[in-house]
Amino acid sequence: MTARFKDLCIDATDHQALADWWCTAIGYVRRDAPAGDEGENTVPIHDPGGEGPLIWVNHVTEAKTVKNRMHLDVWGSVAELLALGATLVRAQEADIEWSVMADPEGNEFCVFTPVS
């Protein structure tokens, strides 16, 4: 094995606010920041049930300018995510089984209707 998945990272100009947004959107909670950082550069968030990956929301100075080459897929409600401040990039249609959305910083993610 050459590599093994460790964590997921999301860049943000306002990493504190975006960490809170993702916590609300997917039910994650903040984890203690690494010693010596105290959230100045990164905010780790995690699934309190221990099932999802650790996500690091990292502070960057530059705004997002191009489409993500990698993104999150989530089960959820487009309407509820819109109410939280996400934007709809492309609605689910006959040719795709998901909607493409963007978080408040413009990072794209796909939303699939939960299976009943």
C-alpha cells in the first residue's frame, strides 16, 4: 500500500465561520485545536458518532476562484442546506441523481436524497 486515507481538508478565508457552518450542516462538532494553534490556522471538526472522517477547516488568505477538483458527497435536504446559507449550483435532473451545491465560501459539494 502506497498511501492510506487520513483526513479531509477544506480551505476557507473565514475558517471559524465555515467550521461552524459544516458542523451545523452535517452534525459534526469541533474538536480541540492542535497545541499551539488554538484555532488560529485550523479548526478540526469530527463526527461525534465516530463514523465520518476528521475534517480540518484551514485558514487561507485567497478566495476560491475555480471549480473544486475534489468534493464532499452528503445525504441531505437541498432546502435545509439552502436555509443554512448554501447555494444551488445545479439542481438534480433526469441525467444526475444529485444536486450540486456550494458552501458559504463557494466550495462545491453534492447532495443526494437520503434513502428511506
